[in-house]
Amino acid sequence: MRKLALGLVGATALAFASTSATAAEVTITVGDLGPVPDNNDFQGDLALLGLTQLATTGTAISLDEMSVITFELLGTESGFDDRFDAAGVSFTETGGTLNLFGSPQLLGSDTFLAGLLSAHFSSEGDSGDVGTENFAVFLDALARTGDEIITNVFYLGFDDQITGDDDDYDDLIIRATVSPAVPEPATWAMMFLGFGAVGFALRRRKETELAIRQIA
């Protein structure tokens, strides 16, 4: 009976993990679109991820529900002290080239409400928010302007000097991963059913043990 109870607990936990792990997503509405420039220091690394285009002006990122977003640094190439901010996550790099595609640096996580994502790049040279010219979202070769792309992982790039010969969006490159902030109602229901079954099984076991003792 104990094995049955433990099995029910395990099944409930597994159902909770599998249901919640795929629940949260963002919708990227693609604005102006172009190829990742040849002078982007991480063009090859991005291509290995299937990311060969970038969307800039008019692009929007929206959350379908309250979610947790985790941000990781993949690369920097800058002569400025560039900064990234999104809710309670902040990071400032101090210039130079750093390739972390093989071992991303965790910047932090925070909870975001449903709706348009607010994120901000800034530097001594320029600054930008989602949907502005120097704030890029990296996309694959199939993306087209006007598309709505649903995903739980997306990639951001910053160009800290949008005019001139350095329009390459490699001054900060960040990966964002979306996960649920709270379990879905169906997940809670499954958990309660599982715990109820465990309680019933344990109560039946106690009743059986008591009946055996009384007969003895």
C-alpha cells in the first residue's frame, strides 16, 4: 500500500512538471526584417541556432499569461558600457568582445504580467526598447514581416551605435526563456486529485491494520 501511495505522489508530481513546463509562451509580431549582417561578430554562432534574420522597428513581444522569463548573456562586442534591463533583471558589460554561446552567463529571472514585454537596452552611444530600430529579435530564415511567431525561447540583440558602419546588432546578445509563473488550473486539479487518492489509500491502510488487530 505504501508503494501505491508513493506511486500516486510520483505520478502527480510528474503530471505537474510535464504540464507546467510547456505552458508559457510569447508571441513575437515581426516588424522590419533583414539578414544578420556579415560584420556581426556572432553571425556564425547565431546561424548554428538557425537564426539568420533580425526583426527591428515595429516588432512586438507579448506574453500570453503571467510568466517567469530567464535571461542569459550569449555575447558582447562593444566599446561602450552597454546595459540591459527587464523588470528586476539588470546587466552592464564593460566593453570588449565576449563569446558565451557555448556556456551562457545567467543574468537572472523575474515574473512578467501578461501583455507586451518591456525590455530596454542602453549605453553611452544609444538606447532602445522592443520595437525600436536598434533593438533586434533574431529569427530564422522562414520568418516574414507581419508573422506572429509563438515560442518559449527568443533571442535579443542590441546595436549601440545605429548610425555608421557598425550596424551589426552584436553589442549585447541575450537569450530569454519563458516558463510558467504559476501552475495552470488543470494542473492544480490534477494535483488535488492525486493527493486525495494518496490520502484515501493511507486511510484504507490504517482501517485494514486496525481491523486485523481487532480480530487478533
